[in-house]
Amino acid sequence: MELIWASAVTGAFSILALLIEKGRRENNRDHGIVRERLDALREGIEDIDADVDYIAAKLDGHIEDHEWANVFKPNSAKGKSSKKKSKK
């Protein structure tokens, strides 16, 4: 009878060990999948950051062009009329 109990306990622990090993393998596989997706996401974010930096630089240059243009424009650009009023 003791041999039967020993065999049953050994079998139960063997099945438990197999289930744990299966779970470990699935966990490693899932971590690999998640890591690949996160790497792809990181690359996408880096591309977006580069695009934003490029657009920000172009916008800064555009605004600067307007500021310099306003410095050299006649008074009409500042809301004043450049035409002299004729006296009648």
C-alpha cells in the first residue's frame, strides 16, 4: 500500500512539475512577444520625436522670418497708413 501512495504522490508532483515548466515556457514566450512590440513602439516614438523636432525648427525659422520682415516693412505693416492725407 505504501508503494501505491508513493507512486501516486510521485506522479502528482511530476504532473505539477510539468505544468510549472509549461507555464514558464509560455511566460518566456509571452515576454519575448511583448518585448518585440515595445521595441517597435519605441522606434515609432523616436521617429515621431524626430519629426516633431524637424517641424519645430521649420516653424521657428518661419516665425523668425516674419519678425525680420516686420522690422523692414514700412509703417503700413504696423497698422498705420503709409499714404499721406491730402489737404483740401
